[in-house]
Amino acid sequence: MAIKHDWTKEEILDIYNKPFMELLYEAATIHRQHHDPNTVQVSTLLSIKTGGCPEDCGYCPQAARYHTDLEGNDLMSVNQVKAQALRAKASGSSRVCMGAAWRNVKDGEEFDNVLEMVRTINKLDMEVCCTLGMLTENQAQRLAEAGLYAYNHNLDSSEEYYKEVISTRGYQDRLDTIGNVRKTNVTVCSGGIIGMGESEADRAGMLVALSTLNPQPESVPINALVPVEGTPLEEQNPVPIWDMIRMVATTRIVMPETQVRLSAGRTQMSREGQAMCFFAGANSIFAGDKLLTTPNPDVNEDMEMFKMLGLNPQKAFVKKAQPESVDAENSKYQAQGEKPRWSRPEHKIERNLGAQKKAKTKA
Ligand code: SF4
């Protein structure tokens, strides 16, 4: 099954608005064909430089122009970052994402320090991701050489609605940065936020922009707005859980191989709501009591939820269930007289086992 890269807004809206049970069933089926449904990656988001940003993203307390209670911080030291990464690893995280409130990366001492942070986390055998603003091709290459695994640069919304939220840089600027990352071997993480006053068509429009990238982003965070007092979006209503589940399910259907990340807004979600998101295809959460600057559930609560749902934290560098592990798991269950735990259609076997499998088939 080839990945579809020509989704239209109408097609995606049709999916988003399917009867809920059908949507969930379709998304869960696709999820099981491409991923282990009992594995969810735990990632840690570290704000390595907080506040004082010259941009005007309407949802963000780090924008210098808004009057919020946020306390800013200069760039953290490499040792501070290493200590936090070690703590994150000890509590089950396999990925660290470092965020700096910059408009764009500037060459110089601070960027050199970030490169050193990337090298340091890479040596801890964790996936390392950065979100540092706009990036040139040369800077993307330097990050790649330091061992960066992923670069995050969100599209935030549809191209049309984006203008309502941000005026200091355009949609094309964002796509250009994603394009610069794509020229390296760093994977792309790009998603958006719902609950900023956008329409369903805007949500679909954002998924069109992401799913028509070729290749599609390896990682797509779906955030529910956390309104912060003092920002232009402070009065937005909370995102209904049903919208979040629909958004996750639709993302899973249009980008089957992507890691869909259930990101900001989890403190407002019940465990049942989060479980529905995992069933619909979310396979990552961010752990830690803060998500850059907004509140996030405590890591112990998350681990309790994992236990309750029988979920395992995903190891680093495993984007989806590998056929060998699927085979091993399934034979284990079959030997015990049980049914396989998740399905795997023939096309996946063919494609993933590659030459070895094809040779066997021919023989
Ligand atoms: S989202 Fe990023 S770029 Fe926008 S204001 Fe916040 S820190 Fe700056």
C-alpha cells in the first residue's frame, strides 16, 4: 500500500466527519498495520532558552510582546541539559526535544553550545530533537553532523488560518525550514495546534499541507491549545476531547507511518480520553510537569496510566513495529493458543522483509 501524497481538503474533511465509531475503527486498523498498538513513546521537552522571543505567535507566552507571568531564562548549559536528559531517560523517555525561543538560529557561540548539547544527548543513546526556529540548509547540516535525529518546526494551522495567529513570519518560511531539514538525514517533526478558533476546514487544510509533503513528516505533534493569560488567545474555549480524538484519528489515517504525538493539552484530558487517542493512533506523549512553559501531567501519573492500559514505553530509534518483532510476538501468542495481538497485512511483510522475504517467496 503506497503512501498517498495527494490528499485533498474535501477527502480529509470526509474522514474527519465520519461517524465516530467508523472513524475510530478505520484509524485503529491502520494504526495496527503500521505500528505496535501497545507501545507509546515517552518524550521529554526541555525549554533550553525561555522567553524573550521577537515573534508574535498568538498562543505563545514566550513572545516578548505579550504580558504574561512567564519567567525567561538564558540558554542552559550543556551540563544542565545532560542532567535533565539523564533524569528523563531514567523515567522512561527515549527522546529529548530541546526548544529555544528564537526567531531563527544564528551562527555563533549559542548555536555551538546547542550542537554540543545534541552531541551529548546523542551519546546517551536517546533520540534528540531540536526546535530552534527557522534554519538554513547549512545549519541543518551542522545539526545533522552533530547527531540530531529530528527537527521540529510546526505548521500550526492551515495556510489560510495561520495568518490570523502569526504575522511575523509566513507559512512559506516554515515550509522552507522543513525543506532545509529534508536536505539532510535529520527526520522532520511538524504538526499543529487545534482550538485557536480555526474551522474544521482549517484543521483539514493543515493535514493537507503535512500529508502532501513527500516524504511525509516522520513525526506529527497534535496539540490542544492551552490558553495563557496575557496572550491574544487567552479566551479560547477548551478543545472538546471528541475533536482531539477525531484529529488524531484523521492524522493517523492520512499519515499511516508517522509517529502521531499527543502533545499539549493533556492536563485537560481524562485518562479515558487519552486512551481513546492511543486507540485512534497516537503513539507518543510528552512527559514532565511542563511542556516548554505550559502545565503537563506528572510523569508518575503517566506511568500509572501506562500500567493501567498495558502500554510499554517505546525504545529509542524504533519508529514502528518491525516485521521481525511482529513475527516473534505473534508466534509467542500463537504458541500459547492465543490470537496474534495485532494484524499485519501481506504487503507490509513483503515490503519490510525486503529481498530476503522475496527470495523465499520465489523459492
Ligand atoms: S512559538 Fe516559538 S517562535 Fe512563536 S513566539 Fe513562541 S517561542 Fe517564539
